[in-house]
Amino acid sequence: MGGMGAVAVGLRALGLASLAIAAMAPSAAAATEVSGDRDSNAPLVIDPSSTPTDPLTLQATGPIHTVFFIQRMPVTKTINSVTIGDLGLGAGCVSGNVNAQIWEHDGGAWGGSTNTRFYAAGSVPLPAVPGQVTWSFPPSTLLEGHAYSFRVGPSGGCTSIKQTTWSHDQPQVDGGPSWCEQGPTDRRMWHVYGMDDATWSCVTRTEPSRTFEPDMPGGWLVSRKPSVHWDIMAGSYFNDSQPGPSACTTSSSRNPATLGAGWVYWQPRPDLPEDISEFVCKWTQFGPPGEQLDDGWYYALPWLVERDGAPRDMYLELDTIDYDDLLEEHAPVLVYDGQEDFQTLSPAAMTDFFDDSDDPDDPDDANRLVT
């Protein structure tokens, strides 16, 4: 097998899968346009399709797909519709509808509770050619600083969806506020080389344990739970062969390798012959914890091996409720009896000048004008 690729000869933690590296190729320069990120009343629009760079259309099959993530909402907005693009019917599909959901992640990043969820008022048809799809939502308030994932899923008819994404503006996105974060799959732990900084929620420290060592490479290391404990994902390979395509792979359908995580050389395996080396699985697409990067607060998903896991973008529009338009649309209309000879010159005069201190429930105090 040594001549055919990677040969895994040992695993560092219980049930850990073999590892591989996927060097992240630099993405072409993109120019995603963002508007409404500083105004609570304006629609939030994230538009990479205005200057499309490196478009990629892939097909997804399954009940629900997370297609967009806002790491931290820039301002609070109350919305009543969501537009995402480009989406279309999967191959071989003649017709089909798609539903949409918004999940709030109150832990910042992917982690935290997702008990707050908003659901579209109904499903809408998928276009034959991928394009922008709009759903109506009941009034839904997205809070400043909170994280939100946008999920779509087939609803009758076609069970597969075509999804078009474009290059993200930057090679990295925000990593989240804490040193142990969830997602895009399993968990990831921020490590500073040489520091004994294992985070309990990402590395369950049991003695004797070799699931984490301070001299592991720094950065966001992939943490997974093969059985009872969370471990840093690591494995051993012959020095004259690279880890194979199954590297950074778990039994989950959302494997780190599939989403762009890759192996990084660690050290010679101390308890095996000299031609054996150890590698760890690592994310390079996230910035340091707590750091806010340019355009790092939003990105499309998934990050796939077709682009070496580089962050992607989609079109997203969150339309806000225009209360001025609503007031105008539902403005009261005065209707008079046919026998009424007197009609007020200013209807507002009957309502705009009453004393707010009056008690409307007190007949002696009601309907008193401000003088």
C-alpha cells in the first residue's frame, strides 16, 4: 500500500480516523458588496453576484442544508422576508419546492443554543435555472452580535438542490469568541504552540492521555468525539507517503476533510520506527478567537474540496419591515353617515391633541384637550 498513497499505521486517540492535508489554495480576489449593515431599518444585502468571481455550482441531496452563516449580526433588524441565491432544481428534477429556516446560535459561532428558530411562512418553487429565491417570514427579530444560520430544504417534488457560490473576499473568516468552538463540523480548539492550553470542552483530559500535547502545531485543531471523550484528531503515517484522501475523516456525514480541513505535520512518532510521522487535523480558514476580520462576519456554506475548503459567498437579502409604509397602508379612513352635515377639516385634530396624563377610564378626565 505504501506505493499507492497513504498508509495509516497507528492512531493517536480512540477510534481516530486517518488524516490528510489539503493545502488551502488562495481564492481569486472577490468583491462582494454589502449594504444595510449599519442601519437597523434598511435591508441587509450581501451580494457577490454583482461582480462574480469563481462561480461554483454543486448539487446537494438531503432533507436540509445550511447554506449561509452570519457569525455576528452587525445591527438588530426585524425582517419579514429572506432572499438567498443562487438555488435551483437538482439534476433530473422537473419541479419542486423549497422551505427556509433561520436558527439563532446564542453562543456566538456555531455553538450555543439553537432554541430560537424562525420558519418561512411557506415553501416556494425552485427555479429550473439557479437564481435568487425569496421566502416570506413572520416578523422575526435578529439581534446584534448574535449568530444565525440559514437553512433550506426540499418540500415536495425534487429532493435535490443546485447551489451556486462565489469566492469570499478574504481567505479567512471570524473564528468565534471562545477557544473551543463548534463547527462547521465537530469542534475546533484554538492552540498556541508550546502552551498547555487544552480547553476541557474540546479535549477531555484523562491520564494517561496523548490526545493533546503542547508541541502540537498552533491554530484551530479539529476536535472530535469518537466515543466518550473529545480528542484532537491526529494520526500516524509513513514519511515517504502523504496521508490519503480519507484523512481528517470521521463517521459523520460532515467530515472535516470534505469541508476543507487538512493535515499538518507534527513530529516523528516517538514510540515507532523513525520512518513514521504524526500529523494533526487543522482548520486554516478561521482567524484567531475574538478577532474580527474584514468581511469575516458572514460566509456561505459548505466549503468543499472542489475549492480546497476556501470560504465561499452567496447572495443574501434580509428585507426589513417598513413601518412607515405599513402605517400609510393601514391609515384609518373616516366614514360619515349620509345625514351628517358637519365633516371635520382635520381628522387628526380629534386625536393628536389630547392630554396624555388623562385617565381614559375616568369619565370626568377623558377627552380633555391640551390647552
